[in-house]
Amino acid sequence: MYKVYDVVCEECGKIQEQWIDSSDDQLFFDDCEDCGGETKRIFSKFSFKLLYDNKKDTVGWSFNNYERSRYWDDVKKEREKGKDVIPYNEK
């Protein structure tokens, strides 16, 4: 089984993906395919965001609403008490 890692060349700065066999005990990355420089692992940005759904009156991960936030549960509790609470992103 292989895993994909993002690496950056320490000489030319090129970012590339490398497939590494996950059965290896240690991670050894190939040299840069452009200049032959040494590469090191980097961590990419994670691409997710919480979105507010007016129809469901909830906040969730992207469009899938996998998980509700604690913040939104607190907003709902305050609304149940009769308080007029506006979500943070609508102020």
C-alpha cells in the first residue's frame, strides 16, 4: 500500500507529490525531479470550512453537515431562552 506525501525541494522550492510504500519503517523521499536537490515533507493546507445553512438553522462542514459546531449549539440554546442571537458570520 502506498501513501501520497507533499514534498518541497530545499534548493529550487518546487512542490511535488511522492508516493511512498507505507510498509517502510522510515520515510525516504526522492530527490527533486527538476534540479536533483534534497526534498523534505510539507503539510498542505486543509480545504474545508464551516457553512451556515439557513434552512436547517445549523452550521456544518461544507455542504455535507457532517458535524455541528459547539458554538452553534450554544446559539440555539440561547434562542430557545428567547434571546435574539445573531450568528457570528451574520453580524
